[in-house]
Amino acid sequence: MKTSFSLKFYLRHTVQKDGKYKIYGRIIVNREKSEFSTDYFIAPTDWNEQAQAPIKDKKLDMALSKIKGEVIR
């Protein structure tokens, strides 16, 4: 049986006090999904929805890549 897997990051559109949104992750394995929250926040104008990554924040991009690596491992 073939296993399908995907991991996507997205913004939960619940605005925080400072106008930033919390970044969430969604794992899908064989059409079963599970969601988790990260401890990171970002302004919606600084988030690339298609790439599912921050536009300018390299530190945050590396942190999300680290999370992705830990999940895949």
C-alpha cells in the first residue's frame, strides 16, 4: 500500500493584539489530517500564501524548515 504524506504551513486568521497571526502546520497522511500550532506569529503582509513561508524573515523560515525536518524524520 502506497503512503501519501504532506506538510503545509498556514496562518490561522484569528488576529492577535499586535495584528499578527499564529502559524499552524497541517500534516496529511493517507487522507488523515492532523493540525498543530507553532509558537510563531507573523503579519499577513509578510506571509507568502503560495510558498507557505515568510517573505523576508530568514530566521523564521529556518525555524519552520527545522520543524518540517523533524516531522519528516
